[in-house]
Amino acid sequence: MSFFSSWMKAIFVIALLFPLHSETALSPSQYIRRIAPECDVYKGRLHLCTREWNPICATNGQTYSNPCVFCSEKIDFDGKFDFVRYGEC
């Protein structure tokens, strides 16, 4: 009976720890998420952006819906604001 009990304890502990491990393992690295989008790519097609949701927080305190929208506005305003991080402000 103790062998069964030991296995049940081990499975219980693994079941408790797996969600914590899987959430952190699947999230993008913080190093990658701090790299600013390359705005030179969007110079030829300003304001022709998709409606995807990949928010960017800028130094002006505004959240832009994706890198294309962020870069289009930044180019329009002659770079008066800059990239802070991916995600909402």
C-alpha cells in the first residue's frame, strides 16, 4: 500500500507543478520582447496596416495596436516618441 501511496503523492506534486512550469516555458523571453520594431520596413506603406492585436506601449503613454501602427505614427510625428515595451501601457 505504501508503494501506491508514494506514486499518488508524486503524481499529485507533478500535477500541481506542471501548470506553473508550462506557463513560464511557453511565454516569450523578456529579452526578445524589449527589442523595438524596425520602423524602416513601414516607410513605404504608411498607414496600410493590418488590424492584428500586438500592442506596443510608447513613451507618449499611448498604446498602439501593432508595430505597423506604432511606426506609422512615429514617422508622422518625426520620432517625437519612442518604444517602451510590447504590451499595453
